[in-house]
Amino acid sequence: MQFSLVAALSLLASVEAAHLWNKPAVKLVKTKAAVATNYTWSVTGWSAGCTRGGCFYDFNISAPAFSNSVPAFKASCSGFGEGTPYEECELLDDSNTIRQVAARLEAVNTTGTGAHLAVSYEFVDPTAEGTYWNYTAYAVSRYNQFVSPVLNFTVQPTEIWGVA
């Protein structure tokens, strides 16, 4: 069964592995070497903490356009729980590119420390019709909610894949 792009987008919030497409024809992979080592995303206003009910996070993330095929983005992200599904972030810019940003706290073992953040940026390639890319960045930061001011730092996407 095939869905329209509009129907697929409406399901994004409820599906853990939500994507902008239904059935990829071909999976493409961009190696890390294919992306400039200076392509970074800025995390600002990072605030995260844990209570008896679980851990939570709140931050903004943005990046400029990179070449002609990776559009700029700016989003506000917040969520609850470690190891939970990605939560869609609110896009704060007015780009016409079809895209989404999602974030989550990764589950960590009992010897791990800090907040293990994963941020995914998925977008339609403006230079290749019918092609979608997913760039994912990972970082470890502090749970700073009750002990220090908000933090700013950068992350770099290390997982890059797409479909056409």
C-alpha cells in the first residue's frame, strides 16, 4: 500500500523510525569523507536534568546551509526520557524545504555519565529530485538543570544516509 507524502508526514509524530518517504528505491550512503569536517551544528541553550520521574532536555539547534544540497535549519527541541523514541523538534525558520529535526536522549549503561544526545536532520535534497538525506549527530553533555547555567556547544553529523 502506498501513501502520499502528506499522509506520510502526518504519521511522523507517532512512528519511532519516521521518515519523509514510504518505500525507498535505493539506499545511498555518503561517507564521512564526503562531508567537510567543518560542517557543524550549533546547540544553544542546552538544559537537561533528571528527577525521580526520568531525565529531560531542552535546547535549540541550528546549522547554515552546506553546499547546495544541505539546507540550513533552526529548531527548538525538548523531550523526556532516556532511550525513548526520537521526538520531533519545532522548526523555527521559514524555509520551504521539506525537512524535519528530531532528538532524543540515548539509553546509557549504569557506568555511563552525562546526557547522551542524538539529533537527526532529515531533508529533501534540493539538487536531486526524489532524494532524501538523513544526517545524525551524537554528543555527550552534562545534566546541568540544577547545577550550572545553560550550555552552548557544537556537534558534527557522523551518520549520513539517504534514499532515492
